[in-house]
Amino acid sequence: MFAPINVSSEFIPYVRHLTKYKKILFYAKIDGTNWYDLSDYVLKVQTSNRIELLESPAIDSAVITVKNENNAFTPTQYNDIFDPANGKLNGTPDNDYLNKTWEVKLLVEVDNGTTNTQVPIFYGWKPANAITEKHKTADIELKDLLWITTQKKPTNPLLYTSYTPDQIINDILVNRIGLDASYLDLQSLTTTWEVFIADNNKTWWQILQEIAEATGGKLTCTPNGKIAFRTRIENYTEPATAVTITADNIKNYSINNKRQYNQIKVQSEGYEIGSAPEYVIDHELQGDASIIKAGTQGTFELEYTSEYIKDPDTTVYITYYLNDTPVGTDVAFTAGSDDGNIRLDELNAYPDKLVLKITNLTTSDYTIKHIKFSAIPIKKKTELTVTKPNQTTEPDSERSFTSFYSTEAMLSNVADAVYEETTKNIKFELQLNEFYPDIFAGNLIELQLPPKGISTGKFLVYSIEHALEARKFTTTINIVEWSDVVFSIDDKTIIKATSDVQVPQDITDLEQQIQTVNGDVQDLQTQVNTIDNRTDYIDGLAPATPTGLALATINENGLSFVTASWNANTESDLLGYELAWSYDGINWNYITTSDTLVKFEVPGNIKIYVKVRAYDAESKKSNWATTQSITSAKDTTPPATPTGLTATGLFQKVLLEWNENTEPDLDSYEVQVATDSVFTQNIKTFKMNATTYTFAGNSNTTYYFRLRAVDKSGNKSGWSSSVSATTTKVYDEDLESQTLNDTVDELNALSETVDNVENYARQVTFVLNSNFEDAKGQGSLDGWHTWAGGGTVVEVSDGVGGKHAATNNDGQVWWAYSSRVPIDPNNTYIVECYARTLSGSNGVFYLAVVLFDKNGNNISGDGTWWYYPAKAVVPPSNWTRYIGLFGAGTSKPFPSNARYMSVGFILNYNGRNRKMQVQQPRIRLVMDSVYIKDAAITSAKIGNAAIQETHISDAAISTAKIKDGAITNAKIANLAVDNAKIANMDAGKITTGYLSADRIQAGSLTSDKLVVQPANSLPEGTIAYWVDSLVDVVNGIVPDGYTETNLAPYITLTSDNAPEGSVVGDLLAGNKIYAGKSIQVGNKVFIENTPEDKGRIRVNSGGVDIVKIGEDALGTGQDGILIKNGKLKLEDSSGSITFDGSFKTMQLNSLITVDVEPSSVQRIDLGIPESDNPPLLIIQAYALNGKTNGCYMIADSNVNYQASLRYSYFSNGTNWVVDLVNYQSGTYKFLIYVFTIKIT
């Protein structure tokens, strides 16, 4: 049915070869404008193309497998710029091109050794979110050109009168979908449909298929980018065959001769158009819906007395009452007019219904009693039916469908065309042993297959599949007999006759059609006529940017609306305007209109951004007008009551979870808790944004919960159904460890350590693959995403957080961030990592937190990162820890719309030459209800309170699990373990403390029942001493690494058990050690009270005190620190040197702190006489305007810092002074370290 693709004969042998001479070409309009060549990424391609043949139609598709080098096709991987030539396909987060729709084309380039040619094999779209990332590859799913019609529906029913089917298809694809007319290859038809309705309950794709079926035609997409339509009912020309296929070209085949249908029935859906306008609405209104309350607006939706209408009036006649008294009778209103009592705001006459919006302008309620409205009616006619009966001996198998032709002759023609297809019962599936990219579905081919009795014949290709990869190109086709089939059976030739489908020759009918075409072609709508006229005045220029954009907002019937208006453009070829509105100025909603006023519904009490631009008949668009914003009127519609509330009891906590509300103006949730089911006792209410909440309560207590949703206008939903949960208690006989035993393997497998940080007690580490390892312990970046640059995971032997570290590639910056994790804005979090510098002299390090809203949008303050615990620092060569605290109760609380977070880092920022490494970048949750000291729980992660209803049986928690007496009386409040029964307990499980006599049955404790171990830790303030005791006699135990004669410092000395002649009794008193003379450690360290009654610490080497600290350490009565024959060096917490005294003798004279206001000078007298050597100053400046950046200045000459912070350092004739100058707009704090200097 469709003309073939023309390939020069000189290339055919090279095209057909299965393995050589070919290259796959892949082009895409990634940015929506320009074609980009992505061919080098392609690994393989599979295409599928078919036409409807008495079956359901389908969208053609293709799948391209590409190399995903450097995450080029990772949709979550963003770049610093959009640069496809260098593999940066996604662009910035604002570009986000991998997640958008592309126009695409696939070709095969064939080389004959001298020149080359290109054969198209697919043209269409890459839908949004159509990239599936795999290991080192990605699959891209493509759809044909018609796919775009599956994504849209008509806003309202559209009426076509006296249009031919191809004209309707053209209007849909060009004027409704927006495709250029050059994409179309439509067969021109002559006979019109009197009426066709494009139903707004169907997609444009369904409407197009309805048109194709009604004509017995075929609609397809060709590989060279055309949407083609053909039917044999009229004006049809048979195309040439594409190729000839013989048995030599076939690798494998299968045959099917089953007939699908044997009877056809076509029913007409005809309409009659009235000759003159009449009242199509003449309705009496009743009920409460007809009442318009004072000061409110009412909406009236009325059906016509006919199925459809055309040429509607612009006036409606309204009768309305005040109670039972008529106020206005058949008052004429047009849109926007009023009579002082009521105003007609909108009059929308759709083809199938009339919609009126009327506002009551008074303080009284009015009742709308009667409405009249006129238009030309369109009514259904008596249906015609044409049947092609079953002429076989088989049972009836009927194909029934609807057409829109109004004559029996044309319906018969459609039925003949479809019936002809039902007689085609010879079908082959051919796997070809050559490559045929020049064939597509709808082509005719010549088939010569004598082994199957077919001498020759024309066959229609109704589906075709190509598989392409390096050095392997294959084609499989499905064909069905079409015409001129010659059978060869026993040397006899049999020709199968094929009927021709002809245009009806009834002259009267033909003349009537011509008369209809010439005289009764109606425009689809008034705007279509306007569009047609305006194309005569195209000027080749884009329209001017609309001016005067103004916004207003109103609440109507509990809903919020925004009205946008602007000045009309004056271009002769103007078609209309495109209005865009948004909640955030980033993600836009679009409205196309020909008016200069648009009204749209929005959530209440939300800032709305609006912009508008104009477009003309050439599809040229103006620039966007300046964006305007307005806060929408508060609505009065509450959000839906939340659902799915569940409560799970934990130890002293209850975990709540519920389903998320979907209202766009949702603000928060209110959770209410009480200790009774009617919520009257101990009520507490909490506000939050998340859909989970952990309530902290008492143990063994039942709590009741309910919640409600609150929107941005302050409207509150009803309370949800209440739920209850009981916090876990610690049982006696029921001390079971079921839950613990079930999770032992999981706890042992986890690798994070819960430790004591920043005086916070318990912290939970989010699983972010902070170890850069997979489940097998191999280096892996799973869970990490590269934003820009590149890096890899390497194995290190000296790591502080595992054996793997992330490092940037040589000479490259590397921005990376972890997969998102949910946050609770009521919690406090720690972000931390270890970093170091391996080599290089330029480039800095960042550790940061990134925030996202509920839609996954980055809402960080600077558009990339939100919080920087480490910003533009240079880690030293040793591993250095960087840490920050954020969230509830800190200086960095979460913004209200934050829902998710990630940890991010940048290595070698500014792309210099530093090589850096990072380990264990992670985020941890701070929980202060349980104190876990000194990593008492090691190699364990307990997520979401995984230990629920804690049961501990059979002493399953041994010393390995309870360290250093971590469970003390303080941890078991109010003797929660009552009447404890501890049976069959291995004494090895009790390592500290005691059992009192009243807890042990008399005579039950014998030495054979004891397994006793010594305590290797001692009470604070005691000296340890080992005695020959019962423990030693029974077990012969001494502490590890000691003998009975070498037990210090584990000897417990008291005045009662001290060896004879010891001084323990004199030393010990009140948990203090008293000595009346020096304490000597070895032969070098002395803590002494000198004969002059001076307290001093000395370090002696070779008979010389090299360090003295304390009173008179400097001699002549001066206290301090004296270092002899040595040097003083100061380092910060990261190991960086802040002071090196190897070249000067320096004394810190003073530290001066002063705030300098904006644009001012502050003079500081250093108090050092001019006659002394000038002191060395180190000046540090910090901004007090919320920023963290600071600077250092060494005061040996005047220095500018960013041309905004300066100082002057001089003598005022008496003392040394310094002037501090601040040209910034914010206050800066200056810290001045004053050193007196003596050059040595």
C-alpha cells in the first residue's frame, strides 16, 4: 500500500550482507532543537514495525542498547554544562535532558568502498523517562511518530462538518498535535463526512484509528519520518513492489492459512444538520442546584435537545426569581454582561453541552428558573448497515465496525475493502538470510516460492523486525497475500482472482457529493476559519512579547482561582498565546488560548508564578513576558482525611506510619496522642511534614493516636480513625530473645559502628554505602551518583573507615552525592567523613548535605548544596575527620519543604591538580534516649527500631553483647525486672557486680558451680593489687599479661591488705593521693613541690631540664613554659601546623577581639611601646552575616582582602597600633593575635 524506500542498486549487495559494510547511526534532538550524533554509543538496535491488519493497531517501537560510559546515560547523573560532544548529555539539573522527550532517528550507513549511503530504519520519539540503566549499559526505548498522539486528548468535543477523512487527520496532526505538515503523507480523498465528532473521552491516537477503520484504511509511520495514510476506497494508486524475495533469500519460514473473519458488517453513524438556528436549550430548572446564594457564583451545565450543535448564538435568555416572585423574564445576557442583579461571567457553547457561570451580585438568594439558547442543531439520522455475508461453509465470524459515510454506496465500498482483506488467508513468517532495512510495514513485495506451490505473487508486509549489532544484521517479516498470486501445482498454473475496489459510479450520488464539497464545507470552529485566513498574512517574524500581564485571585465556591490578563498583540498572522503557570517558577503548567484573559484553578494560599508568550501561524513564538507572581486566595476546602495510620509499639517508643496525602497545597500533619481512646487524658499534639513519626513515651503504656491533614490555607481535615499501641515491657519468665536471635546474623553482617559523638548518645547511620563496597567486599560506587567530573574506588591499606576509599581522577574535579534517604525534620543528624590529600598543590575539598522536596527537586540554598561542614578546605596527608551537626535544635534546621537528603563531596574543586581521597561519607541520626558508650554495640546498625517487643531468653545476651556493665540500675527504672527467675545460668555470663546472700538459696552455691573471672577494670581512684585468693585457688587465674609478681597497675592496694612496710595507708585518703615530696616517673619525668614551695613539672634529659612547666619555670619568679634546646610547634585538630617556632623566639602577648561595623574603621592600641621591636600580628576575619567564610592576614605590610577588608599597622608615636577597615556590607569580627618577637 505504501511506496518503498529507494536505495540505489549499486549499494544493494552491500546492504544485504549480514555482517559487513554497515554502521548504525543514531541522532537525537536532545535539547529539542538541534540534532546530536550519538552513534558511537550504540551497541545494538531492535526495531518493530507493523500495520493494522484486522487486528488491534499498535505503536511501532525500537530499543537501543548503548554504552553507559562515565554515566552518560544515567538519568540521575547531572553535569556542570550540557556538552554532548564530551559525554555530558543530561546537562545541569535545570536541563535534565535525559528525562525529557527527544525526537530521534535511526539509519544504517552503507559503504561500498567508494562512497556511502544512508538507509532509514526508524523515526520517532524517545519518551520522557524511557532510559533503563543497566550494568555499564543502558536501554533506550523509542516510539514512532504517532506515539505523541497517545499522550493527549481533546479538551472538549470537536465538531467537523463536511471534511474528508484525510482533512480531519491533517487538522489533528498539524493544528492539534503541532506536527509540521512536512511530516505527513496522506492520500487525498474526495468524499466528505457530513459530521464527525472527535470525542474528548478518547486520545487523539484512538480518534485517528477510528478514522482509519471507518475508511478501511491504514495509518502508519515510515522509517524516513512520515505519517502515511492509504485506503483503497477511492483515489488509490497501487505502488511498486519494494523487493523480490525467492527461496534463496529465506533462512526459515512458517505458514498460516487460517481465515480470521468471513463476514463484514459496516454501520453508518450519520447526522443531519439543521437548516436554521433554533432553540436547542429551552429548559425549566428545578431543585437546590438552581439557587445562587447571595454574593456567590453558580455553574450551570445544560444538554442540548439535539446530539450536537453548530454556529451557536452568543446570547442566552434567563428567567430568575426572588423566592416566588419573578425578577427578570427572558433577560438577554452575553458573556460579561449583567442587569444589576446577576452577571453572566462565562458562556461556553461546546458541541455537546452549554456551560454558564452566573454570579449573584446582591445580598438576596436568586433562583434560576428558565434558560433559552439557540444554535443550528445536529441530529442523528437513521443508521445504514451494509453486510458482506459469509460465503463459506464455516461458522460465521463477523467483523463489525462503524463508518461515517452517509451513502450506502460508500459504505459498500468500505465493506468491500475490508472484506477483501478477510479473504487473504495465506500468511508467511519469513526469517531472511539477508538484511532488508529498505522494507517497512505496508510495502508490497514479489514472492517466488515454488517449494510451497507459489510461482509468484504480490504480498503485503504487515510486520517487520530488524536486529542490528556489530557485524550482525537480521530481518524477519510477516507477509500476507495481496494480489496476482499464481499457484504452481503438478505443472499446472492456477491464478487466484483479486477483486478491485472501485469508487461508486452512481452519477446522482456523485453530483450530490460534488455539490456538498463545493457548497457545504463547514469550518471546524470559528477559530479554525480564523487560522486559515491568517495564513495568508504570514510575515516570517516572531510576534512581539505580550505586554501588561496582570494577575488577580478570587475564592469561588470554596476554590481558589487566578485570573491572568494582558494586552492583545496586533500581528496579522497571530494565532494565540501560551500561558505558563507554576508553584516554584521552575516546573510549569501550560494553557493555550486565543483570548487575552485566562482563569485557572490553583491550590489556596500558595505563591503562583505566571508568564505568557504569543505564537503565530508559522509556529513562531515570542519571548516570555516578565514573570509575575501572586499569592492565591485562601480556599475553604479541607484536605482529605489521612488514611493507613498504623502504630507499632517499641521499647519506650511507638512508631507511627500513614499514607501520604496528594493535595498540592498540603502543608503538614497534626498527630494527637492520648492515654484514653476518647482523647481526653494526657493529650499532646505534634506537627510534622513526614508520613512517619516516632513517639517517645513510657514503657509498658498504651497510647492512642489519630491524625489530620492541614493545607496551606489553614483548612484541617477530619481526624483519622484512631489506633493504639503499647510500649514494650521487660518480662520475667518471658525473657525471650526471639527477635534478637532472628536478627543476630543481620547485626553481625552490618559494618557501621554506633559510638559516642559530640555528647550525643545513640546514633543510627543511614545506609549510604559509605564504605564504597558491594556485598562481596569489592570496591563499588553503588548508591553514589556523579554530578560532575569523575573518580573511582581504590583499595587502601591504612584506611580509618574500611579498606576502600573514593578518589578523583587525575587532574579532574569529582562532585558526587549519595542516593536520597528520607528525613524527619524533628530529628538531629550528624554528617561526617574522613579525607586526605595524596598529591598536588591546587584544589580544595567540600563535604556537604543536599536537600530535596517530596518531588525529588533539589531545594538546597545555593541550588546545589545546602550545608557545608567542610567548605574549600585542604585536608592534610593524614586521614582527617570532618563533621557537622544539622537538623532540629541546631543552627541548621530543615526548611519546611525538605523531605529527603543526601551526603555529597567534592574532591579537587576548581579542577586543579590535587589528588584527594575520602572515606565513610555518611549521615547519622542522633537519638538521645539511650546512652551507648564506647562503641558498646559494634558492627551493628539498628534501623527503624528493629528490636521490637524485646524478649531475652536463655541468657542469650552474653558478655559479648553487654559490655562494661552497660545495663545498670539506671537503665532499668523502677525495678522493671520483678521477681527475676534466672535458671540454669552459666556463671560465665555474670562478669561484674555481686549476688547478695538473700538472693542465693542456702547451701546451693558450691565451688563446682562457680566459673569466676577477675575484674580487669577497677573503681575510680584506686590502685590495683593482686592477692592470693579463692579465685586464684580455684582457677589459677591472673590477669592477661601479668604474673603474681608483676601485676602493676592492676594491684588493688588498701591500708588493710598492703604489703608490710608499704605507704598505702599514708597515700590513700578520700580518693586522693597525697605525697609530701616529688613523684618520679622513670628517671626523666618529675612532678614536684620544690624547696621554694613551687609546683612544677620537669622533663630531664642527660641531666638537663629540657622542659619546665609551672611556677618560676622561666626563672626570676616568672611562671610559664620553658623549652631548652628544643622547638615549639602548634597544630590544629586536623594536624595542620598553625605555628612553627623553629626560626624565631615568640611570645603571645595578647589576643584581641573586636567587631567592625560595615564601611567603618576601628583603631586598636596594642599596648606595646614604640621602642620595642614591632610585634608580629596574625589577623583573622569572620563575617557575621550568616556566612562561614573567613580570611587570614599576616601583618607585615598593608594587604587587601577581596578589596574589602584591610588594615594599617604603624606607630602612633607612643605605642604600636593597627587600623582595621571593613568595606563590606556586613559586620566582620576581627581576631588579632599579638606576638612579641626576638630573632634568634
